[in-house]
Amino acid sequence: IGLVLLLQVLIIVENARLYNRLQGTYLEMEQKNDQLVRSQSELRRQEEEVRRLNKDLEKRVAERTEQLKSAMAKQQEEAQQRERIEQELRVARLIQHTLLPKSLPELEGHEIAAYYQPAREVGGDFYDFLRLPDGRLGLFVGDVSGKGGPAAIVMAITRTLLRSAYHLGSPGEILEQVNDNLLPDIPPNMFVTCLAALLDSSTGRLQYANAGHDLPYVRHAAGVSKLQATGMPLGLMAGMTYEQKEITLQPEENVLLYSDGLVEAHSPHHEMFGFPRMQRYVGAHSEGATLIDSLLAELEQFTGEDWEQEDDITLVTLQR
């Protein structure tokens, strides 16, 4: 009986132990199952996040692709537009150069030299010579305010008006007529400075009038002086009159006509070339062509290698 009871007790203890192990295994399986469920849920969440990120990435790639296509199309359009503008500027420059003298006039007893360099493809400076029926030579130098295409257009108009007005025979009257004819057509805030002259090569008599242009220099035996004459620039006000003066060039005397592109050039230290420097060079050179070469060499040394031309440069010398 005792052994039977003991066996029953042992069976009960073993069953309890097995039950506890079974419970532990069950709890462990439940925990693993919960972990698996959580892992699957996290995996699904990550998959959803990846799909969302992929969609966002695809959207951004598509947007960026469209932006690149638009930018490339815009760049291509801008390149074509630049090419058209450059082509138009080349044509404009060609036209402008055809308006400038193709050769310098040959006058008995006189020498003429000239230099012209625009700051851009086209410029607003101009000069010209015109032989008149009575044998005199008309000459003028001008500078349109501003640069580029608008200045070049106004330059062409002004040159045409000047050439058509030289039949009047008086520099002052020429400028008066050109001013009145130019005023209705010139754009607002633009004007033209101009010096008009008439030379009688047989006597050296030089008549001139000035519409707000830089005063010419004349080199003579006593030194260097300016050809003074007053007048408003062309295209500003109607009914302007222009003071007219004259000199008689003596042998070896030399006149320099110019635009402000040279005197207003700046050095790397922001110093301006200036009128005194130009006047010294006029006094130091008796030959017109030599004077121009010397001024250009000094300008190159003064401004340095990295200089970007600020304004059109025109130089014309007349020597008896």
C-alpha cells in the first residue's frame, strides 16, 4: 500500500513537472509567435515605407527629369537666341563698318590718319570725310551716348543727316539742321556729340563748329591749344545754334579730333587717362600717324593686359 501510494505521489509530481515544462514551452512559443507577428508587422511596415519612399523617389526623379528637360530646352532656346543676336550683331557691325570711310582722302599738302575701335560688336562713335563740289573737304567726328545696338542705329541716322546737310556749306548751319532733323527720331535720354569741320586744302583754312564734343587739340609752333567752340549736343533741344570758328593751319601744324573713349579709360588703380596726358602726347609728336600709334601704345601700357575697353575709341589727325 505504501509503495502504491508512493508511486501515485511520484506520478503526480512527474505530471506536475511535465505540466510546468509544457506551460513554459507554450509560453515560450507564444512569445516567439508574438515576436514573429511583431517582426512580420515591422516587415510589412518597412515594406510600406520602402514602397512609399520608392514612389516619392520616382516622383522626384520624374520631376527632376522634367526640370532637366525644361532647362535643356531653355538653354537650347537661349543658345539659339544668342546665336541669332550674335549673327545680327555681326551683320550690324558689317553694316556699320561699311558706313565708315573705306579709305582716307588724299589731299595735296595734307596728311590724314584715323583709328576706330568700338567697345562692343557695334558702337556709337563715327567719323567721316566728304569731298564737296567746290573742292573743300568736309569732316566730322561724333559720339552717340550709350553703346551697342541702339547707339549704332542713332550713329547711322546721324551720319546720314550730316552727309545730306553739308550742302549748306557752313559747319554751324550743318549742325543746326541735323539737330532739328534728329530730334523727332532719337530715343529718349540719348544724344549725339559731334564736331563738324570744313577744310580748304589750298589755303589751310579750317572752319569748325562743335555740338558738345570734346575739344580738338592743335599742335603749332607755340605749343598745343584747344579749338574752342560752344554748342549743345544734337538731339536734346530744338532750335539750337552753334558757334562757328575758323583757323588757318600753317605748315607742320597738326589737329587731333577724338572721342572720349581714350581720355576716360582707367588704369588698374582706377586712374583716368585724362586730357593732360593726351595734350602732352599731342605736343610731343609732330606726325599724325605717329601720334595715334604713340597714344595707343601708351593706352595699352596705362590700362594693363586685363583691361576691358569701356567705351568706343576714335582718333583722327589732320596735318598740313
